[in-house]
Amino acid sequence: MRAKHPLLFVSSLAGFVAMAGCRQDMHNQPRYKPLAPSDFFGDGRSARPVVEGTVARGHLRIDKARYTGKENDMDVTEFPFPITRADLLRGQERFNIYCSPCHSRIGDGNGMVVRRGFRQAASYHTDKLSKAPIGHFFDVMTNGFGAMPSYASRVEPDDRWRIAAYIRVLQFSEDAKAVHDANIQSKAVYLNIPFFIGRALIYFAVWFLYSHLLTKWSAEQDRTGDERLIGKMRAISAPGLVVFTITATFAFIDWIMSLEPHWFSTIYGAMFIIGEMLESFAFVIALMIVLSKLSAIKKFIMPQHLHDLGNMMFAFMVLWAYLSFSQFLIIWAGNLPPEIPWYVSRLRGGWGWVALTLVVFHFATPFVLLLMRGIKRRAHRLFRVCLLMIALRLVDVYWITEPAFFGQNIRIHWMDFVTPLAVGGLWLAVFFGQLRSRPLLPMRDPRLQGAPREMVAF
Ligand code: HEC
């Protein structure tokens, strides 16, 4: 059919084009806002009330256990639907997204957020949680627990079950730690029990050999006065310093650093060895002062000797402080995730006070005291500084070791007292046994006679 009125056709076409170009978005349409008044219905409302019992789509939760994790107010013990491999994989994925920041990928409660100072999250590997019914995990995710917020808004109910299933997997897998932790796995070549014990045997063998040879030759010299023995002792002692440094570094890495296998520090060995030297000086000086009251060595000990020994102790104390602070400074400045948690757990909670005690009494106080001649040259005063040093060395080792077990919470355990007493007691018993069995002074050492003049501290 042909248009009889071209004008009408053109104008209606123009109108059509204009209308098509004119956007009218859905959200601009005339409509009632929810609950807005309207006179369309008799009761003045714009919409009809929903029929009683109406449920929003996707919210028909007849299966109560599935959406609350509870039945008759008790946590359910069975999964509401069969868990397949796909469910577990999904659970693992959701777990790693939502839970691992605090609970860690292996569920030990030491996730990144916790290592940066958030409240310690629960470990799933405790007795309590291993035995907890599965509904409990669902409930914790749905409603939160203590410091842990609810995850209901982020993890939909079925995913919560899948996460719970994955937590069960973590709990069941006995060596979940090593399996999930590539870092630890790569260290397993070194950090395994047979090699660990083997190394400890080597350290002790080397140390025992050295102490055996040195005491044997020293006793021989007391007997025979053979001067060549001094040369022999020197000849093994010089490389012995290197041997000792290497074995002791490995020993401290094995025995203390490996308690936290993720963490490492290259200053560690030196820090401990210098601390050990400091402790040895404090111990030997204190013992010498006591013995000088009781025995004939008194006449060989001049104030100058005490002064020199006090200076040596001072030097090692400052070196200890330097190394300890360097480690702190480097790690703090680097602020790297694998490194910083070591300090975070040692500076929070009560541990901060212990650290402060170390700064004040292991460093600042002896620093001032040992600068004074009047203290270094008087036996009874130096003796007290030595006791302070010995006590604070123990605190330092405690501060370094203990947080590896309990994280940020100080927990005093009876073993904390019994272990130093037992191990230290054993050592002291052997030490005093040896000390008693031979003369206190190396009477035939030619250097002894020249001691007061040359001011050699033996
Ligand atoms: C922001 C850190 C954080 C996140 C993320 C987190 N949790 Fe927790 N969770 C905690 C803390 C902290 C506790 C210990 C709560 C307390 O004792 O106050 C805890 C405790 C728990 C407990 C133990 C409850 C009990 O009975 O002792 C379970 C189970 C748990 N969380 C599961 C999960 C699951 C599953 C997720 C992932 C959906 C998750 N958490 C995510 C911090 C977190």
C-alpha cells in the first residue's frame, strides 16, 4: 500500500526515530517505591502484602540442619549432602580464600594475619576440634566465634559445608604440614630426625675431642712441665676456633632456630656464640673471684687482671648487643612476611617486657657499670656484674626459645625451671669434678711466673 500522505509518513518516521533515540532506562520508569502510598488499592498501599509463608527465592530452607548445622539445638554429626571430590576441591579453594589468612593453609592457626599480630586463631589440630562434630564448624562460620567474625555473608551455606569437609581433610592428613608447605618440604633433606641426631653426635664428638685433648695436655704439663705442650695446645686451638664456630652455629640452628623452620637469620649463629662467650667470661670471672677467696690463687690475681677480664666481658657484651640489634634492625626494616613474625611474637604480650628487660639489664646497665674502673678492679663489685650477666643470659635464651612454642602468650611451664637446673647441674657437676681433680694453677706453665709483670690473665 502506498502512503497517501507523505507528510504524515515522514513526520511519523521522524517521531519514531526521535523516540528510539530517546533513552528511557528501566530505573527511570514511573513506578512505586516499596511501601509508597497509592490510591490504586482500597487500603492505600501500592502493593499487596505477601501471602503468609512466602519465602524469597533460594531461601526455602526446609532442611534446617543444612542451614544451621544444628538439629534439636545440637551440632549435627553428619554432612547434609554427600561430599564429592569436586566439593572438597571447592572447599579447599574457599578455605584458602576465606580462612587461611588467619588459620593458615594447614590449619594450625598461624596464618599471615595472625603472624602480623591478630589474635591467635584456633588450630584445627587440637584434640577439641578434632573431635568436634562437623556441625560445629558450620556454626562457627555462620555465627562467628569469639574474635572471629561470621562468614555467613561471604560464604554461602553449601560452601560452608565444603569448607568444613576440607577442614576434616586437613585434620585427617597426619603430615598435612609437610605436604602443604613447600618451604618446609624443601628443608626436609636437612631437617629430618636421623640427620638431626647424627649431626648432634658429630658436634659432641668434636667438642669432646677438643676438651679431652686440651685437658689431657694441660694435665701432662702440670706433671712434666714439658714446654712443647704449650705449642701443641696452641696448634689445635687456633683452627679450633674455626671448628667451634662452625659446629656451634650448626648446633644452634638445629636446636633452637629449627623450632620455627620457616624463619632464618644469618646472624643467629654469631649472636649465640658471642652470647656464649659472654656467659663463659661471666662464669669464669665469678668463679675465679670465689676461688681467690678460698685458695692460694689469690696472690696471683691483681686488680689489673680483673680489670682486663672485665674489659673482655664488656667487649663481648657490646658485641652481643651489636649482633642482636643488627638482626632486629635488618628484619624490622625489611618487614618481610617470612621474617618479621619472629619479632612480632617476641615483642607482643608479656614478651615485650622481657625484651625491654634485656635491653636495660643485659645491655644498658652492664654497659655503664663495666665502663667504670672502680667496678672492674674490685672483686666483689665485678662479681655482682657477673651474676647479673649470667642471669640475663638465661633470660635471653628463654626469650629467644620460648615463643617458638606458645607464640605471643607467655606461659610459664615447670620445665622452664627444671631444664636449666638439670642440664646446667649436670654440666656443673662434671665441671667441678674436673676442677677438683687437679691443681687450680698451672704451676709449671712458664707464663705463670711472669704473670703479674706481664699482666697476663690466665
Ligand atoms: C580474621 C581471622 C580469621 C579468619 C579469616 C577466620 N578465623 Fe576462624 N578463628 C579466628 C580466631 C581468632 C579464632 C579464635 C577465636 C577465639 O578464641 O576468640 C578462630 C576460631 C575458629 C574455630 C574454633 C572454634 C572453637 O570451637 O574453638 C573454627 C572452627 C574456625 N575458627 C573456623 C574458621 C573457618 C572455617 C574460617 C573460614 C571461613 C575461619 N575460621 C576464618 C580467626 C579467624
